Amino acid sequence: MSTPTATLLAEIAEIGRDEVRGGVTRPGLGSAEIALRDWFIEHARARGLEVEIDRNGLTWAWWLPVDGSRDGAVATGSHLDSVPGGGALDGPLGVAGALRALDVLRTRHAHPPRPLALVVFCEEEGSRFGLPCLGSRLMTGAVAPERVRGLRDAHGVTFSSAARDAGIDPDGIGENPEALAHLAAFVELHVEQGRGLQDLGRPVAIAGSILAHGRWQVTLTGAGDHAGTTRMADRHDPVVVLAGIVRAVRQAARSWPDARGTVGRVEVVPGGTNVIASRARAWIDLRHASDDVVRSMLATILSDAAREAESEGCSLAVTEESFTPAVAFDTRLAARLRSVLPDAPVLDTGAGHDAGILAARVQTAMLFARNPTGTSHAPAESCTDEDAEAGAVALADVLDDLLARPLDAPGPS
Ligand code: GLV
Ligand code: MN
Ligand code: MN
């Protein structure tokens, strides 16, 4: 069996299609993500791989050496969930690319010299339960299972309940040392989420680092009232404070070189045109190469917000949903990738990835495939069929090299 990457991607392009927002909406543990997971399992089984879904809902498909051992495995894969109204390639390119890379490797070897694992992570975007890279955080012990069990989606559904519906026992989630112990290295292929490769005129890059990033939920509580009868001086309007926060986020991010600050989600309760809101909520996303700069931007934004909330007579509560320190990918593994792909530039990224979480426990690297629009988390995200194939073949070449030669001990990161 051998299927071009573009054909694999075309098979799943319509799953989770969002007619309202445009693009695709594939929330973690939702029906679209599960349909995609089933699609992956079908392809893996058709190739004779041993498939299992682990305690955290990660799907593993194993191509084993003659002795059947899983030790010293090289792993590759990505995720199948999406942001609301997102592109169809953020995640799926790395999963389709992993299947394609396997097909290429099977034309070269009857059996792999060492085990190869294809893995699909879940809820990478954190679009449903607020915590990005949920599956890899659970696997590596970066988040406490008790916290995850209690997370709720926008409809109040708990992670535990959604997990049960998806066939995962929520009492069994948590760090997976057995899975980690099998892995010698992990390499994730991903569509590039910027214009680096397009500007350089190259199809494939090697990742250098990931910006530190975090998410904070800010809840402002005021006094709901009538839009026509409440005098301006008598109002406690949380939306006014929220508007100040949006501007403060932009201001803070503009005051540091290469910082990013976004409010991409707000909620106004009860949400009537002729109603002064009683509550407003904003989700802040901040990113920079330095963890300290992210913290410092947040401190500035929140001290402005506290002042504005007080002057409006509103209360303010802040919850940190996640904080992910900056990641520099393993330099020795990156050097191995460069020896296989000498023409590939090294690009840093502002996007978070499961590879970044795994990097704390496993030698980890990433490849990016050119995205001609440079857009991501939006329907305009793209990759030509040729570049998707180039990414998958580059991945196959890198995996072939890693499967053939043992890795050094982890290098400085
Ligand atoms: C995920 O893609 C993120 O960077 O938030
Ligand atoms: Mn992704
Ligand atoms: Mn993403």
C-alpha cells in the first residue's frame, strides 16, 4: 500500500467542515476528531501496523523489527483536532505525512532496523478544554490528571465526561512512563505557520525553537442593567474594561521586539444589544522568545486592567490556563536532521506543538513544509501537493537515518 500525501489529505478534507465559520472545526474528543482517528487507524491496520489507544487517548501504530521489540523506537506523528474554523493541514499534514513516510520506508526495508511508532496526539489546540497539547502534557506528566479531569468546555461538559464518551477511562489518564521509555526520538512534520519558507523559496525547513507562550482567562463582573434607562455615570460595564484589555494586549506586545499578543476569544453575558452586560470574559494569548518577557507583558496588562476595573466598579479575576516555556529543540538531533537535509533552512516558530512538550522528556525535532499563504489557524492555510509530498519524503529520509544509526545521549537544549 502506498498513498501520496495529498491523496491521504483529500480523504479527510471534508471531515469537520464548518459551513458557518469556514474551514474546519475539529474539537478534541469530538466526533470529527474521532472520525479522523478512525481514519488513521484504518490506514495503519491496512499497513499491518499494531494499533493501540493509550490511557490518555493517544493513538499509536507500530511498525516493528523482526524481534518485535518496542525499545529504542523512533516516533513521528501530529494531531487531528483543529481550532474553530481552522485550516485542514495544521496537524493532519503531520499525520498523513507519517503514513506516507512509512510507505516510503516500506519500499526500502522489509522490516525496520528499530521500531517505528506513528502517533496521533489529542486536543493539541486546546480549543475545547483550554489547555493546549493536552495529550502530550498528560503523557509527560506536565499536567496533573486531577486538573484535566475537571476541565470544562464552553458547554460545561467536563473532560471526564467527554473522555468517557470517546472510550477513554478518565480515572486512568496521567503520566505514561512506559510509553516514554520506548522512545529514543520523536520527529513531527507540520505545515509552516508563517512565510519563512515561501520567502526563502525552499520546500522544507528544520525547526530551531518555539516561543514561550501562555493563555490567561480574565473574567470581569459588573452590573447587568438596561441600556436605555441607566445613566452613564451609574454603570458598571465589564465590556468597557474588556475593551481596555484588548488595547493593552496590543500595546504590550508592540512594546517588545517580536512579541505577540492576542485576544481571539471573548464572551459577553447575557449578550443582548440593549443590555449592559453583567459579565465579560477575555482570553489573552501572549508569546515571546523569553519566558520573562511573557510574564512581564502579562503583569503590565493586568495592572492596567485592575485599574480600569476599579474605576468602572467591576471585579476582575484571572486564571492561568497554560504557560509553556520557550523550547530550543535538541541541538544534536537537529544536527542529524541537517546532515540528511543539508538544503533545509532552520526556522523558529511562534506556534505551540506537541513536539515542544515532548522535548522535555525525549530527543525531539520538527520539520516544516512550505505554506504559500503563510496563514494558519484560518481557512487560507495551504500547502501544495508537491510540498506536502516533499515534507513526507524529507520525514522518511530523516526517520530512515534515525532508524539506522543509534542516537547519542540527549544534547543540551
Ligand atoms: C497552536 O497551534 C498554538 O500555537 O496555539
Ligand atoms: Mn499543530
Ligand atoms: Mn495549531
